[in-house]
Amino acid sequence: MNRSIRPDAVLIQAVIAGALSFAHLHDLAAAAGQSGWKAWAYPVSVDLLLVAAWRRLRAGRDRSAWTWFAIALAASLGANIATAGMLDLHNVPAWLRILVAGWPALAFLGGTLLVHAPTPATPDPAPEPDEESAAPEVEMHRTDTPEPVLVSAPAAELTPAPAKPPATGPAVPPALLDHARSIADAHRNTTGQPITADALTARLGLPVPTCQAIASQLQLT
């Protein structure tokens, strides 16, 4: 698929600025005594150092890149100003000739330090757990089986004893019961044998049900 090439104003401006700066550096190097291909190599050296320092700054890997960026920018900006009529290119001072002659060594040092600067080691991302390589399930069996606890059956609830049916005979007054007991004791002391129910009934002279109730309480036969 063919893409249409559209002009970019920023790109055009960068090309024009680069060409002007390149020409100024060339003119300054030629005026400082660098002739032939050496005058053309100076602009390339300055611009490459400037681009290398800028890329290093963008990556954020080395703070010393600011130093080399400032040096390359000062060399490019100084050449632009010097060729604007501020300096007589036909009579270049000695200090400028020294700077131009020493630039290759300085640019080589800066480029080498920028390229071979140590980069901080980034920790490797933790590998994602693989579902297929998951640990196999381990089936565990206990050998210390607890002994069964014997649970005693709950004691049978004690059922209350059936209540004795109330006596159907007449109620005996305590005084009458004491009197009948004294007669029974006197009979035992005299004869040496317990009194019978019939003998007690005859001695008391009371109705038969009352006498039977008294004999039952005194346990007489």
C-alpha cells in the first residue's frame, strides 16, 4: 500500500537549521586552518555528539549526558555566532585555532563515554505461572488414625415407682393409734406373743373397718 508523502513543517525547519549550522561549522573550521575533508568532518563530529547526548538524555540513563550536550551545543552555537560577523575569519585568533584542533579528541572522548556508559540493570519480570506445569496434587494419608471413642449409652431414665394407692379404710386418729399400740404392748408383755388382729378388735370394741386400719398400721396379722 503506497503512502502519500506529506511535507512536515517541523522536519523542513530542522533540515534548514541543520544545513545552516553545518555550513557555519565548516566555514569556521576552514578559517581555523582545517582544509579539505577535515573542514567537512568538523560539522559532522559536532552534530553527532549533540544527537548522541540528546538520545542519552531522552533515555534517562546517564546524567553526565547533560555535560556533553552542553559542550556540543556551545560548539555549534559558537560557530553560528562567530560566522555572523562577530569574528574576522581572515584573522582567526590563536585560542580559536587551539579549540578547533583539540575538538576531535574531545568529541571522541564524549562519544565513547556516552556509548559505553553503564546502564542500570532492570529486574527481569517475574515469569507467569504456567497452568500446565503446575505442581501435581499430592494425596496425603494419615497413619495416626485416632482410636474410636466409645460413647456410653445414656443411662436409662429412672421411672418413679408407682405411688401406693391410698388406703381405702377410715382415717385413724393418732390418740386412738397410741391406745391400740399400748394394748398390743401390754399383751406382748403378758403373754409373750403379739396380739392378733381379732383380739385387738375385741379389746377395742370399735367398728371392723377402723380396727382393720389400726391392725394394718401396727402390722398385726
